[in-house]
Amino acid sequence: MTTPQSDAAQDRHLLGDFLRARRAALSPADVGQTLSPGARRRTPGLRREEVALLCGLSTTWYTWIEQGRDIRISAAAAARLAEVLRLNLTERGYLFELARRRDPLPPASQGGVVDPALEALLQAIAAPAYLLDAGWCVQARNAAADALLQPWFGSGEPCLLRFVFLQPVARGFICDWEQRARRLLAECRADLAQQASDGPLRECVSALQRESPDFARLWHQHAVLAREGGERAFQHPQRGLLRYRQTTLLPATRTCSKLVALLPIAPD
């Protein structure tokens, strides 16, 4: 059985090994440094002092990090290391996980362009499906979702939270509105823990607390839930009562997004 102390020590050593491997994989030219003609290097990749200098850290402090010493690396220092060592998004996330720090610039800042492969997957799903970004705004949807969720998409409001709480049509369209709204807020609160203090979802929440008394009331209940899916029912304006089972997936290449699929439930 491991203890929190032993887990932390293991993470520090894994972090040191990871940084050392990434440092060795870079050449001085990769970070804009040039060698004097005829100069030779004993160390493959960058030296510790070079990484430390580029990151604004002391060589001693950086050496201690690679050695797995019992020190705490700040989120800002981890971000500088990620930049200097040219880490991709997955590597950056791994670094912050091992450092046990929250990334001040998480994947939510990647922008609004949808991965073409993700868009193709969305369109290949026969059931209603849509993609939400970090601010819970719809990024893409398929034709089946257009047909089912016309009251939402036809409202001109891309944000699911703002549609639910600010558009009157939502209360007639979403069956058991109060329960669904309460759950959405609990899922939203869980998402906020993964975002930076100036993330898009936090801005949306702040605005809704001012604009919607129902949102403010439910928000102060402090419930926290993952977006796990479950049964959903809608009172469609043309097709009547429709029931679905929701499944929510987090794409590995874009973890700030959520792919939501609604699988029809046959009438009893």
C-alpha cells in the first residue's frame, strides 16, 4: 500500500526523469542557440544550466527538480519549462500532473477550430450528437441533432447553460427542467475546477449569476457532479415526447471539449 508521501516522491522522480529525457532530445539549435565553429559538446541535447537560464531558474533549483528533490515547483515555472522544452499538449499535461499543479493555460485555450477527424466522427454518428467547447458552447453538430434540438439551435444562443437558464422555450422543451438545470450546474462546477481563473466557463457563470435568479439560487447549493449522461426527455414542438440516453465522451486530442450523443429510447 502506498502513502501520499510515497506517491508524491514517485511523481517527483518521474518528473525529473521526464525533464531529463526532454532536455536530452533538444539541440541548442532547437532553442535558437548557435555553437562556435569547431565547438564540441560532451552532453547530448541541452545542458541543465542552459534550460535553467532559458526558464529564468537557478541551475541549482533546476538540478534539484531533475533529481526528484522534495521541492515544490510553481505553476508559472512549470509553464516556462513546458515552453522551453517544446512540449506538445499531451506532454504539457503530463508535466503539470506530475508537478501536481494546475496549468494556468489549459487546453481550453486551444481556440475554436474543430479537429477534422472529430468533425468526421460526429457526422458519422446516426444519433443526435454535438460537440461542446470549454465554455459549453456548441462547436459542431450533426443533422440528427439539428432536428432534435431545434429549439436550442434555433434560438441563436450557442451556450447550453445560457439557453437553459435564459431562453423561455427551454423550460417547455426540456422535461423536468428544474432537475435537469440543477444537474447541469453541478456538472458545470466540476468543470470549473479544471479551468484557469479567467477561463470562458467562469466568465459565463459570473454573468449568469447576475442575469438569472434561478441560476444564482441553484448555484449556491454547491452540488458537484461529472457529466456522466443518463436518460433525457424532450417535449419536441412537432414530434411530441422523445426520450434518449445521453453518453458524453472526452476526445483524447481535445480534452477541453465534450462529444455528447443522444441514443433514442424506444417508446414503452
